[in-house]
Amino acid sequence: MPDIHGIIAYPVTPFDASDAIDTGALATLVDRLVSSGVHAIAPLGSTGELAYLDENEFDTVVDATIAAVDSRVPVVVGVSDLTTVNTIRRAQYAEKAGADAVMILPVSYWKLTEREIVAHYTGIGESIGIPIMAYNNPATSGIDMSPELLVRMFETIDNLTMVKESTGDLSRMHRIDKLSGGQLPFYNGSNPLVLEALKAGAAGWCTAAPCLRPQPCIDLYDAVHAGDLDTAQKIYDELKPLLEFIVAGGLATTVKAGLELLGAGVGDPRRPLLPLDDQGRARLRELLADA
């Protein structure tokens, strides 16, 4: 199993003026993230606008990202889809392309029962040979997987080996750890919760923030890992306004605006998402200047 830990950076998906995937800009962004020292790359989450890509575009982002990473750090590909059959297609493509793991959020128009969630993950797990990170984010998926369900799937699906918990509820992380006897690694997906989550034993932080400010993210993880909680608190206090802003404004929208302000534009988000408005850009400019 690959060693997936630390700062797991989520790149945006760049689009050119014709609204096509800009693979050159993507490769540049990914290379900059890896060179900055992040510990893993996770394309095609909500930050990467997976929901707005067709299958050829999905494949293009997978190929371009894995080529840019060039085996320097693990790659965890988001493969979620409304249907099990297409999630399997995406997972198999990612595995064949060289991904180290896949991340799966259960997404459905109809609210899934626990029996259906288990069947979904089981079917995908049986179709690939690389690890699965189960992703719980009811704010975006409308489906909330309890710690009990996540641990049960960990115990019964061989390659479901990790959980990304994004509810912002620290007690859930403690519950996952207790129920699994410390055997199920959990990762923080709630930016404002990062310090407490790392202190609680999160194996890593899944975040788009390194696209704009990689070093403080890495320093925060290192400080907690070293037990230097005073330094970790200072870094977090400095980062917190930016973390709260990019979450509140929508990750793809705010991160793309921030990259443009930093001179590394990657195009606009894809509709129905819209570029950050003038008031938001002014505030983001202040946050980046303060940094």
C-alpha cells in the first residue's frame, strides 16, 4: 500500500479560452505543487471540477497529472460518478494510468441506503487492485456516511483502506479511530478544522490551499507532527482567514482567482460556476498580500 500522508494537494483543472482542458497549465501547476514539497496530489475532486467534466476530459486530466507528477509523490484520483458502472470505468482508467489510489464520494440523485452504499463501494473495490479512499462530504453529495458504516466497510472491503472526513465534526474522527482500534487512517477534508484534526491523529490534510500558499500548509503539518503545537497554532492563525475565505467562496472559484492574482492564471471555472466577483477578488488580494 502506498504511503499516503501529510499535505495532499488538490489542483484545480485549468481551462483555456475555448473552455478545453489546458494540459500545459495543469502540468505547470502540478509540478509547482510537487516541487514545493507536498506529500501527494489529488486531482479531480470538487476543487478539480470533476462534476463538470466529460469522460474524455476526465481521462485527459488523469494522464496529464500522472505524467507531471512523474512518480515523485503518490497520486489519489477522484473518480466519483452518479453510477457505479461509470465510477468503475473511471477507477479502472486511473489504475491503468498509474494512480496510487482512488477517492470515491457516493453521489446520487436519490439518497442511497447503507445497503446501496456498501454495494457501490464493494463493486468498485472488486474491480480494481489499488486502494480506495472513502470520501464523506454530505454538504456536496447529500449522503452522510456514519463512522460506524465507514469502519464496517473498512472491515469488509479489502482495498477500502482510508477515509477522508469533511463534515467538520471532530468527534467523527475520534469515533472512526476508536471503532477501528486505530487501524483505519482518516484524513481531514475540512480546511478550518485542520489544526484540531491533525492534533487528533489525522494522517493528512486534503486541501486546495497549497495551490496558493504551499509552504505554510507544509509547515503546519510538520509542526504538529513534531509536537510543536505553539508553532502550529501560530501558522494556523495566520492561514485561517484564507482557509475560511476559499471554502466560503467555493474552492474552484476562489483558488482560480487567487492563481490569477499571483500571476499563474488557469482560466475561469466552468459554468454554472462563475469567476470570483470584484468584491471577492479585492478581499482575496488583501489576504494574499498579507501573507
